[in-house]
Amino acid sequence: MATTPAPIVGNWKMNGLSAHLAEVEAIDSLAAAHPQVEVGLCVPATLIAPAAAKASSAFIGGQDVHMKVSGAHTGWQGPGDLPKEGQAPECRPSPAGA
């Protein structure tokens, strides 16, 4: 019976700059070395596409995403409002408590 990998999701808390994308690559390398763990990084909306281009083992998500797809939600973004690089970044709810 296959088991679901344990998820670990990191939230950059709006501190991400394009200068920090090397950290995405470093975390992605560690994620590749530990396939038993599902690794995700929730970066600021402005970094989703560049981070997705740097990651192949970790998934890239958005932070402060509202459960509704779109609309005015102060301090939140609807998943439909997040930038996409083609359809590469996958926006999905984070595990409870993440």
C-alpha cells in the first residue's frame, strides 16, 4: 500500500525578493534528496513564476490565499488572481495548521 508523503510547507511571509531565488534552488535540491516528504514553498505572488522556474521537486504555492477563487478580500488573494507561468504553479490549499 502506497503512503502519502508527509507535507512540509514553508511560507516566506512576504519577505521574498528575486535575490532570494537561490534559496528556492537550495530547498528544491534538499526536497529531491528526500522524496518521502512533499515539500512546498509559498512565496509572494510576485515570485510565483520565477520560483516555479527554479523548482522541480518542491511545489510552489501562493501565500495568504482566500478560499474563494476571486473577489475583494482585504489582505488575501483569490487563487485565480495569482500569476501563472503557463499552468506550472499549482495553487492548492495548504495542510491545516501550515
